[in-house]
Amino acid sequence: MKFFLDTADISELKQLVKTGMIDGVTTNPSLILKSGGNIYEVTKEICAIVTGPVSSEVTALSAHEMITQANKLCEIAKNIVIKVPLTWDGLSACKHLTDAGKMVNVTLCFSTNQALLAAKAGATFISPFIGRLDDINLDGITLIEEIRQVYDNYNIKTEILAASIRTPNHLTQSALAGADIATIPPSTFKNLIKHPLTDSGLETFLKDWAETGQSI
């Protein structure tokens, strides 16, 4: 499974890229706002840090305007992925952009039919939002499982990018459900390593080692 960081925080990104486990980045207008920076400058800096795909989202509603914005964003770096919403205009823009050789991430996916439409439009990535479905008492993981089955049924190459991940358990379930990628907030990524038995086990080992009086 590939790990993307869902962030536009440059300092945090630099820190976590050092783990060697970050395969890409996703951003959105909310994350750009939180960063306090200019979308072009922030995105350019992210692309200089990460060699993998970097999703940058358009803000237009019409296909024509989405394509215009996408062409501007693609000038930032070669690893830019254009993120478009799952609307008819978004899918039209997706088809145009993928036909032109651009990578496209279709976002705000909440149903299997939507995911199938995105794949038909040539999407590189489909982003089902797990956490937001859970918020309204629907099962986001079931959606991942359904998309995986449909894509496998027809040998569809669009990658499933599990999004709106809020807990380490979301990541575990997404991996078990067959998601190709998970995009994870930095705070959740840092929590993946935590387990109380790891902490207590290490404490015991170090205590026992100290009692031996030895050194390595």
C-alpha cells in the first residue's frame, strides 16, 4: 500500500518525508488555506520535496474553467496530479486531461457508481471519503470493498485512494479492503507506530539490560 500525506504544511512534510515511507501528497483548498501560503508557491515547494504524485485541486465548477486551471497547475511540476470533483463537469475535465496525458485524481467519491464513472472517464486515482461517510452513519470501508470488487471484475487500472482517513483503524481497514493508496493527515501517520505493548516491552527490555551491567 502506498502512503500519501494529506497536507500543505511544508515543515511537517519535510520531517515525515525523511522516514522514506511517503509516496505522494494530496492537497485541497482547505489545506492551502490552513497553510497560509499562495497555492502556486506552496505546491511548488511540495513538489520539490516529494518525487511522487502531488494532487492539486481545481476550484472551478465548469469543465472549461477546470481545464484552464489544470493547465496552469500542471506548469508547476511534472508530478502534479489534477484533482477534480465528482460532477459531470469534473468527469468531462478528467477525460480531457487524461487524454492529454495528465494524471487526474477524482475526489469527493461517495458511491460505487461514482467510482465506476470516474474510471470510465480515465481517472488515475479515485478518492472515496471514508470519514465523511462514517459521519452520516454509512460504512466507508464497505465502499472501498465494493469499488475494489468492481475494478477487479473489469481489470480497471484506476487506483483506489482511500481519503478522509481519521484514525489508524481507518488505515488498517482500508488496507484490508484492498485500497491501493491511503492519504493520511500527518498526525494520524505519526500515530500508526504507537502501541502500548511496544512501549511496555521496550521498557522491560531496557530495565533488564541495565541490570546485567553489560554494554554493547
